[in-house]
Amino acid sequence: TVLAQTHRPRFHFSPKAHWINDPNGMVYYKGVYHLFCQYYPESSVWGPMHWVHATSKDMVHWQEQPVALYPDSLGYIFSGSAVADVNNTTGFGKNGQTPLVAIFTHHNPKLEKQKPEQVESQSLAYSLDEGKTWTKYAGNPVLSNPGITDFRDPKVRWYEAGKKWIMTLATKDRITFFSSPDLKSWSKESDFGSDAGAHGGVWECPDLFPLTHNGKTVWVLIVNINPGGPNGGSATQYFLGDFDGKAFKAYSKETKWMDFGPDNYAGVTFSNTGNRTVLMGWMNNWQYADKVPTSPWRGATTVPREMGLKAVGKELYLTSTPIKELNVLDEPGVSLKNLTVKDSYDLTAKTKKETSLFKLELTAPATADFSVVLANKQGNELVVGYDKKANTYYIDRSKSGKIDFEKGFGKRHTAPRLSADANLSMTLLADVASVELFADGGLTVMTEIFFPESDMTQLSIKSAQGIAISSLKLTPLNASQKE
Ligand code: FRU
């Protein structure tokens, strides 16, 4: 039944039991999406890191698989990426088989005290059976530490113009790019960022990928940072610029935020997805990840998001929108046009389905304050709204149920509205204990988790001033395939 495991998300990946953090090694191969996550199989707090594995045909329904990578004599298995080595540059492939190759950080806890600058190095593992089993490369590590305490989270992609692999690595307060012909020998190309962006915390989990805007290639550099996020704790900043196979040149040194909510961290993209760029993050925040009131597991991923670009005046921004595959969850819903809301409008009566799993899409002139309120019979409330005067979106979880496990949790978070359009639009995905807000075509995004004392069964729109909503669509989501 729904409440068999209170707060268990239904269309987001979460492990059956124990702890996960960052998504790792995301790769598409032969009709299957592979997701790995930082995982500790003995407890639901962080510990010696493994990679747990999950597979999916649509990035929506995930099946947990056996653990893929275990710690070894070189240390814990920290974050990293995976590629399909279709040209067999590594020589790992036998009999024409394409090797899947994971490039990850070995973190050696034994060196933490004596030689902190040697703790982290980069290593390989490969699979010749489409991701089922993995073998560590005998020549590990392939990139030793040059003396930098934080030296981790390799994200590797094939750079076709230069016929070489590019590794984007987080190196303390900057990003370092390396290149390789075979994933085994790496040469440093350049550094970026010690004088750019936000530096409230260490730089982690980077990604580098091209997108096109008006026929022009724009490179996106994702840099996760912990702490120092716009709403506290960990968050994801990005830079737009050019990349020539050697160096990244940012159009601007100023930080932009991919997601203003507190609960989207360590997001990176799938490899081998052609012209599509799909990102998933860890739906949590280091500020309280080890205290969230879920059991017997802790941690989940965000929904997969399609990455795009959108201009507002002369400024270009990265956009995130839910992947279209999520539409398989749609149940018949209700569509309303020209709905005038004064004070409160109850949407619960409009759908007989459960209201803790839904997609709400609406368009309205950006002329008045309004909010979408999820509530339950205990009086818990989760409020998602637009503040006209401040021109911000916000999510307020200060009365959302269990909040006292961490003092900074029960807050109201804000995000600037970046769009200059007269009409605002919102797509809101709710999954039992999370909301993901994609406003204005993914220009402003907020991801938040919350822990109500019972399912949120009431849904309403509120506006004291009154607002005319041009269109509203409420779609209940069917995710009954999960326990
Ligand atoms: C980010 C991170 C990574 C590291 C991993 C360890 O959340 O700190 O930098 O590889 O988690 O679990």
C-alpha cells in the first residue's frame, strides 16, 4: 500500500535500503539506462562508499541491481562517470565487444591523516556484459594525485573534434581538464574557476557538455558546490562558454544556479545519449542528508531533466525540464481555462485520485501573488508560490510536517523569476515527499523534499488579491509499480 513505507518516493529512484548520495556512472547502452549511486550497504548514513546499480528502459521505472563496485585496497569508490568505449580505445573489449568503462575516484581513508594530499586518485573499472559485472583495471590508479587534497569526481566524455577523451575533474577550488587517447594515460590541459563563480565551499562533481542555441554550440560547465548554495548547504552552479578541447572560456565569471531549491545536488548527465542531454541529481542536501526521517533507506534521485538553453534579453541561461518519458505516468486529469481564484480554490474535489502524486501545470499573468498549497488532515502544509513584489518564486516547508531533525530545514526558500514574459508558467511534480518546480520553461527551478505526518491529500490554489489563471492542468500520476 501507499504508506507501507512513509515518504518512499514512487517515481524517483531510491534504494530498497541503506544510504545513497550522488548519482554516478550514468550511461545509456543498448536500450538500457544505467544509474549507479554512492552507496553504503551497511547503514543508512554515509560510510565506505560503493556503487549501487539500477537499470531502466525509460529513466522513469528503475530496477535495483547488485552492487557494482566495492571498496578495495586503494580505498573507497567515490563519484565518477561511465562511458561506452565504442572504438575500444582501452583495448578492454574482446571479440568486438564494446566495453562500458567507469572512471571513478579512489579515496583512500588510510592516508587521510598522514598524506591528505594523496588520498584521492582516479581509477577505472570495465564491464563486458552490458553493465552486469565489473572488473577493476589492474593498472589503477590511472591518474595519481599531484598533491591536491580534493581531487575527485571525474566526468569523462569523448571529444570528437580532437578524437580524444576529456576528463573534467573537481580539484578543490577549481576545475581541471585532462585529456587521454585511451582512458589510461592522462595529460593536464588547463584549469578553470579559481577566480570565477561561487566559492562558499569545495567544488565537486563537475560536468561539461555542449548544447546548441540558434545554431551555435555553447558549452555548459556544471560545478557542484558544498556548502555555499543560494538557499544554504549544497547546490549546483553553472557557467556557459566555449571549449576547444583544451580550455574552457566562460562568457561570464558570475555564477548562475541550475536549481535554487535546497535538494538537488551532485547532478550530472548521462553519456551516450546522442544529441540529448539528460541530468539527474541527488535529491538531498549535505546539510541534513544523514538526518532525514526515512527508513530503511536514505536518499533518492531527482527526476531526469532535459537540459536546454534559453535567452532572456541578451543573457543566456541553462534550462531544466522534466523528460517527456515521465508522461507514461499520466492518468486522466482535469483541465481548466480562465479560472479566477479569489482567496482559495480547492482542487482536491476535481480529482478523485490520490493527490500526493501529481503534475500541475499552469499559466497565469505575472501580476499577483498566488500559491499552490499541499496539505493533509494534520494541518501540515507545503506552499509553492509566486511573490509579485519581489518577483520571486518560493517554496515554504516551514509547516510541512517533520522539520525538527535539523534546525535549518523548516524554512521558506526563494528563487528569482528570470523570465521577462508577461505570463508565468509552472510545472510542479509532487511525489509523496518531494516537489520539483519548473517555472517559465525551466528557467527557474526549485527542488525540495519534505516529510508530512501523513500523505498530502488536499490541494488548493490561494490568492488573497485574486488572480486569473489562464490555464491549469492537474494530472494525477500513476506510479503503482513501486511498493
Ligand atoms: C559529493 C561528494 C563527492 C564525493 C562523494 C563521496 O556529494 O562529496 O565529491 O565523490 O560525494 O561520497
